[in-house]
Amino acid sequence: MPYSIAIASDHAALDLKAALFAWLEEQGHAIKDLGPYSSDSVDYPDYGYALAEAVASDHIDFGVALCGSGIGISIAVNRNPACRCALVSDNLSARLSREHNDANVIAMGARLIGIETAKDCLAAFLSTDFGGDRHQRRVDKLSNPAPAKEPA
């Protein structure tokens, strides 16, 4: 099924972003590139926030967030309560981020994984449905946290 996907990175992940953009287009998805467009140094939070806004707008089905480690941009995306951004590094973590957590943004680190592994993660992410059921109540708590209490 083709999706509407926004992709953003920082300067460290520019090559990975270009490769994934082309690959996603080949797969038939509609891709929106939120930048950057050169290798000049940029601040990953700016691009993470822009990506989160695009996903939260309901005009974009999924987001792809990339930076050197994937950590910083995933933190930025997760500041938006409408986003559930999962930092992944393999097929299993990508699949479980969708199945158990209903992640709508996938984050990866360009300095940590190669292009083929990133494609594999993205393919797993996009082809996995949310499991719902017992996972739904947990996902609901991500956007509407209850007051802190002792775990049962």
C-alpha cells in the first residue's frame, strides 16, 4: 500500500536520506523531503520538530527521522504528543515498534547502520500493522499519561 511519508535529517544523514527517499519513491510512496538540502551543518531539533508537525497534521501517514545516531532527532520528534518515534537498528525493532507501539515515525542513525539495513528496517516498519488489543491501552497512555504510581 503506498503511503504519504515525510523524511527529514541533519547534515550527518544527508546521504542516507537521499538513498531512502529514492528507494521509497521506487516503492510507490509519496515522499515529502523536509530537508536539509546541503551538507552544511544544521541543528537536528529543527528538522525533528518540522517532521513531527508534518506527521501530526494528519496529511502524512508516517515519518522517517535521520541523524548521525538517530537519538537526537528521535527525542525532538517525540516532543510532539501526536508522534510516537521509535529509534531502530534492525528489522525486529522496526517491526515491534509498529506492532506493539503503533509508532508513526521511525528514526535511524546514519553513522550506526548502513543503507541496506535502513531499507530493511523501513520495509518492516511500513509492512507491519499495529497489533491493537492489549497494546492499545498502553499506547493510549503515551499521549495521556496517568499520574505516577507504584507499578502493580
